[in-house]
Amino acid sequence: MKTLIERFDQIYGHCETSPRLFFAPGRVNLIGEHTDYTGGYVLPAALSHGTWAVVRPRQDGLFRFASNGFDVTAEINVSDFEYRAQDDWANYPKGVINQFMKRGYVPRGCDMLFHGNVPNGAGLSSSASIELVTGVAINSLEEWNIQMIELVQMAQMAENSFVGVNCGIMDQFAVGMGRKGSAMMLKCDSLAYRYVPLELEGYSLVITNSNKRRGLADSKYNERRAECEAGFEAIKPYTEAKTLGDVTLEEWRSVRDHVVDGTIRRRLDHVITENARVLSTIQALEAGNTVELGRLMLASHESLRDLFEVTGEHLDVLFEEACAVKGCIGTRMTRRIWRLYGKSCPG
């Protein structure tokens, strides 16, 4: 990281106060796609790739942001934290600092240089990684001792209310609470979670970038979320479920006809069956049944393609090519594509 410190000094100048280095990982979601914002189950895992932040405190209420991955820089006074389109990526750390201030914490300012090796817009939560590394850095510099779970919630709120992306909490939770060698089963409405051993003996997990850039704010994300909310309102009088994520397969079969709109019914078909696949995947991992994990991955992608309609040509081509490769027992999109390779294909 010596060159990163040197780059920091080139941008902001050298002084006696040494900068500090912080890191937050990216994440991959093994299964449970578009279930987080409906209060359902997800199974993410943190990555070794992520975002570093070199940070030096100031005392004048000024925040300066720069990144090795973007040309845009930003300079904001603590009294003027508003969303500005021209600040581009810097609105993510700005949003987190704004959340501190909304809670009565007033930071004294700092210079920040970000460096990430998670491709932006590739579906591995580069935005959540930036948010959490900012939250952890400011919390540490100011010695506020705010717990990680609250930083996770603040990061989500920053993306919702400041940046304007109506995301669920999975990305921020996985980034902040990840543990080496484990995935996390998370129930997104209650934040109940437990770690699930991720041991894939004889198999490798491969994440492939389609190089088709994806931005949450200009994708179908908000549209799909609105469709799910409309669907749940249609069945709410006929179920005791508090969220769509609580609706079981058996309940869904008994109430699905109350969703008159065929498109919205397909959206709910995906979400409810996907929740069931998450729970089945946990059972498969705990039983060491990697072949069953692969089968569930395939079913997840087909549901995302046919029912939720969010895969697109690039991811579908990658899916089909992976299925044709000997040794690949499962593959699916996770806002990019990931697959399980073994020594040979079963059957």
C-alpha cells in the first residue's frame, strides 16, 4: 500500500499527521436475488476484493474526496452536505457522512483517497464497499464507537435517501458483517442472521464479469421493487405474512390468483420460489451436497430470466456457455455471472 500512500500525498500534500488505511470488502450473493427488499432470505459472502480508503483527519469541517478509479473529485464543507449530480461517485461517501450528522454526530473533516479492485457497476457491491469503508473510517477517526450493525444501517439509508437508490440492506450487511470461510443467511426484514460454512471441496467458485456495466439507479431495480410491493398489497388481505418474504410456497399457491396482473404474478412467483431456494441451499451446504447447490443455482437463473426478466442478453449467453462446459455443475447471474466447477459434471 506504499504507492497508495504516495498517491495520497501527491493529491493532498505531505504533512506530519500520517494518513490511516481502511478496507471494506465487496460481496457476492450465492443465491437469493431480489429477495432482500421484500423482507426475504439471502445468502451472500464477503470477498477479498474491495475498497481501500486512505484517510487523514482535518479540523476545519472540510471533506475532500478523490479516487484512483474516477476523474471526478469533490470538496464539501460539513455545513453543506447536499446531493450534487456533478459529484458523481462521491455522493456515496457524502451520503454516509450525512447519516452521521442526522444522528447528531458532527465530524471535523478529512481528506480521503479511495482505491478499489471491485469493478464498478459489475454487481459485487462496489457502492456498499465505498459506503462501509467511509463509515468505518469516520467512526474510527472520531472515536465514536458506533457498532457495525448501525454503520450497516446508516450505509443503506445513505443509498436510499441521499443517492436515491431504493436498495435493500443485503449489500451493506454482507460487506460489514462478512466472515472468512462463511456465507451468511440473512432475513432482511428482521436482520436475523447466521453464518453458514462455505466449503466447496473439489469445486471452485468462479465469478465472471460480462463487462456490461450496470448502475442500480438507472436499471429496472426500482421498477421491480414497485411491482413486488403492488403484488404483496394484492395478497395481503388473504395472508398473515408481514412481508412478501414471509409468504411460503404453500401460502402462495392458495393466494396467487388474487394477483390479477400476469406480470406482477410472475414477479412474485420468482421472489417466493427464490426464498425457498435460499433455505434449500443452506441445507445443501450444511450437508456438503454441492451438486444440489449447483442445481439450485441453475433454477435461480432460469427464474430470474423467465419470471423476473432481469438477466439480459450478456448474462444469458454466459449462462448458456457455462452450462455447456464439462465440469460446471451450476451457474447463475448475480448481477454478473458465477459458476461452480468440479472435476467433472454429474450424470
